[in-house]
Amino acid sequence: DSKNGLRVPGLFDMTNSVQRAETSVRYNTSRKRINSIYAFTNMDYKGVYFLDITGRNDWSSTLAYTKYEKKGFFYPSVGVSFLPDKWVKMPEWVSFSKLRGAYSIVGNGVPPFITYPVSYVTAGGEILASDAAPFAEMKPEMTHSVELGMEWKFLQHRLGLNLTYYRTDTYEQFFKLPALAGDKYAYRYVNAGDIRNQGWEITLDATPVLTPDFTWKTSLNFSANKNKIVELHEELKEFVYGPTSFSSSYAMKLVKGGSIGDIYGKAFIRDEEGHIVYGTDGDYKGLPLVEGDGNTVKVGNANPVFMLGWNHSFSYKGFSL
């Protein structure tokens, strides 16, 4: 923008500003559109058996130039539940009981300009061509999930237990691979992979104090997830991701049979009892011996083994904390 007007009226040039003009660089951002149709139905039988069914179809602009551009991609879900305390007589200390199960598929599109890459104009005016070939056979990513659980309430809802087991498998993820010999592009995209997550979540809740004026509720939550890379692309032995600039000796990789979050690097050589082995002669005398050349040895995982949380809520005459 010009400051204090123009030196020569009608000459709209940055150098024609009375004072130095202020400029700013604007970065173009990509946009995408998703149109959807969603339907659901809920049914129950005598307030004991319940059935929930959903269906959704998405049309994503990022899947243009593929067969999914017109038909989109469909993903359903079905859930069933059963209330045992409504079916048989329970002891008086059982206030509520529920068994549940669900199966669902969740679809996901891809980032823009994968199926039809475009060139970019940089801030300096340079044209930057795409280095990856168009991927007209791109498929949407699909996650298949199974969940089983139960919920119990005791002593007039003063105590509660909620237990859930889940397993998810994510298929048709997209990866960027080197191009085949003779291609005019340096890279190509492929659909591949099976990433599995399974685990448990347990919640215990209680109301230790319940009076007309004061209530104290507490809940303890435990969760544990195991992740496994079941399959990658046949041409992809490993996939490096995450921050790589801080060190060339460590990296996060996806490797078949491993887990998301695995860290690879150098590691100390250890004996059968787990003690670090030290050099006995030469330049390495007295120094710990290292195995691995760069990021080749798995040294750990960034994800927690389990998570534990303890929450409290207090209310007094309409005020909550």
C-alpha cells in the first residue's frame, strides 16, 4: 500500500509512493469441497434391544479425475445394544446394565492436487512444476472399526463401570514413491497399507458424597492402545516421517511389523544382562560401544504404554467446580 498518496497522480506504481510503500506477501492456500448425504435409523424392541444403522456418501473435490469423482465413496455403520436388567430380574444393588457392539467404516479423502498435480508460482515469480505423476486410480482411505463394550451402574447409580474393547484397521493410505524407469515424473503416488490399532478403555466412576446441597463425583480412566503396521506397499520397505532436521542419526519410521511412533537411531551394545559394553583397546578404550550406522536400530517409541486419568467434580447449591 502507498503512504501519504502518490507523487504523480494516476501512476499506480510502488515506486510512486510519497513515502516508502509497505508490502506484504500473501500465500495462496488450497481449498477443497465435500458434499455429503447422510441417513440413519434407530429401532428398539420393548426397550430391551436396540439397533442403530447409519450410511453416508461423500463426494470430495480432491478425488477429481478418478472414478470416485461422480459416485463418491460410501461408508456405513451398525450398532446393537442390549439391556440385561430389562430382560431378567437383577439384584437390587444393580441399577443399570448394558451390553453393546458396533461395526463401522469411515472414509477419508486425500489432500488437494494428488490426483491432478499442478504447478506453483513462488513469491519470486518462479514456476515450480509438480514432481509427482497424476494418480487417476486414487482410492479414498478407509478405516474399519469394531467395538465391544459394557456398562454397569450399582447402588442407585452411585458406582459405575464402563469397559470398551476396540480394533481399527486403516486401509488404502497414500504414499509417495520414486517413479518407475522411463517416467517423466520423479515420483508417483500409490494406495497401500494396513495400520492397526487395538486396545482397552476402562472407566470407574463414583459419587462418594450426595446431599441436597453438596455433590462430589469422581472418575478413574485407564486406556491402553497397541499399534501395529500390518502392511506397507511391496516396494516400500520403510517410510520416514516426522521431524528429520534435528539429527541425521535419529528418525521416526514406519516399518512393517513395527508401530507408529517407533524411533530409530544408534544404540549402545549391551551384554546378556543388559549392561553397556565398553571398548577395551584402541581409540574406543573406555568408551561405550555403539551399534548401528545412523538411524538403523530401533531405540524406542514415542507413544505411552498406557494412559491414566483421575477426575473430580464438586457442586454446591448450583455452583460447580
